[in-house]
Amino acid sequence: MLAMLAPPPFAYDETARRPSWAALSADLRAAIEGRLGAPVVADWPAGAGFTSGFAALLETAAGDRVFVKAARSADQRHLCDWYAHEVLVSAVLPAAVRAPRPLWTLATSDFFVLCAEAVPGHTPALPWSPAELTATLDTWAEAAAALADPPQALLDLRLPALATMLADEFGGWRWMVEGRVPLPPSAEPARDRMPALAALEAEAPALAAPVGRELMHCDLRLDNVIIDGAGRAWLCDWNWLCHGPAWFDTAVLLITAHAGGLDADKLWSDHPTSADAPEGALDAALAALSGYFLTRGAAPPNDAAPTVRAHQTWHGEVALDWLYARQGWT
């Protein structure tokens, strides 16, 4: 066990600010219950995540349980689009990917609704328990193997490429060096290392170029994991699926393992997804991720997701700490 870093200033199962079932309009509740075929008698709101859409586990009078998301088309158009895309992706994921599958969708004049299989369970806590982290890494290894040669139905969705996103959106250290964005207070300790960080960050797009048909989750955060009653891990929120190497997702997930004092380097090297990672891949990923998170964390507050800036800043600081340790920097 290595030194444990300061925990995030929030709990990952309490980050969301969502409307309750009772707060939804009577018309929308009636429409959902009409599709469910029975009244809703109990609901458990989803506490994790960084969006303000409705999301809850619902139980009907018939004893059925489902997970329902809903977003308003007027002011949450981006959520409606994300949910609609998530349906297309999750409906054709390989069977080996342990993920909730969509059951139906509903579009009203005001809302888009997604109903998926219910997975009763909990968001992993920090610091990670070894059993829950192992379960998550194992589930991800199985999913990554299945996505290395994905079904044609996924390829037909014309998904984006991680390498392009890294080149266009993950230039935080370069932008700081060039003065295009101000140096966030959280990045001040790295001021003297910024040229080196920008150089590492610049390597990421080429290192993350997809090989063959492989796909990746592209948002493998702790709060997109559910641990069920049997201790198995489920991977949620597949709306960012893209072409790219699975090892990048493994690096993202292990940032939180490093924060908890676990040997993230060993976990990385032992994981099947890192076997084909090119030399320097992890350091380039950590540079790109730390620059991205620290600059995003310094953006103005987001009223729809009050904790997202703290989440981004903390992730950036931890990714940078891990990179410093790997580089032998002080």
C-alpha cells in the first residue's frame, strides 16, 4: 500500500442533483406507467453522475424493477441525444459485455425517456476495496476483449475516434504553455514542468490511434460502475463508446486506485488491456488527462452538476501525482 491521497470533497454516490419521481409531471408519470403496465410504487433515485436528468430505479405494483432516465427536450437536448445514442450502442453490445440493456424508449412532446434493465447495487466507495476493484477490472477485461473485434452493428454507428478527441480537446498543458488558457491554481505546483507535460501530452493522440476495429468505453469512471449483490461489476453509460485502445480506459479507472494508495502501476501492468500498450502510453495518457481535468475544473461552476468542477480538479490532481511518481519528479 502506497501513501493515500486526500479523498475527493464529495461522495461519488451523492454527486447528482436530480428531480424525484414525484416531481415529474403527472402526464409524464402516466406515460411511463403506461409503458410499464403498472403503477410505480417505489423509486430509488440515482445519486451518482454529473447530469441533472431524471434517473431512478423504479418498482411497479406488479413487482417489476427497471431503471429509467428522462430528459426535457427544451433545455436538456444534449441529454436526450446522449440517451438516444446510448440506446443504439447498448442494444448491440456483445453478450460478453456486462452492461444493462435497454428495454424501451418513449418520446413525448417534452421528454425523451429511456427504460433499461435494473441492476440493484451500489457505486464503489473510495478508497476502493480490493474485491470491488478486482471485480471491476475483471469485468472491464472481459468487455475489452469482446470489443477488440466488435459486431458490425456497432461499427455501423460510425463512432468517433479517441485519437481525434485527444488532439482536439486534451491540450490543456500546451494551452497553458502558450498562454491560451490561464494556469489554474491547482496546476500551479507544476508550473516548472509544463513544457515536459505538454510534450508528453502531445504524444497521446498517436499512441492512442486505434489498431484494427477495437472500441473502448471512453468514460470508465468509478461512478459508471455498479457492484451488484453478488459482488459482480456492471459497466454503465455507454454513450461515449469510440474507436480507441482499451488501455486508455484502464488508465482512467486506475487514477482512483492511485488516490487510495493502491499500487496503480502494478494494477496497470497486470491488466490484460495494457499488454499491447505502446511504450510511454500510460505517461502520455496521464499527462493528457491531468491537463484536461485541471483546465476543465477551473471553468465556471455548472449549476446542473454542482460537484463536477471539484470532480475534475481532484481527478486532475491525482493523475498528475501519479505521473510525477512515475517520472521521479518532485
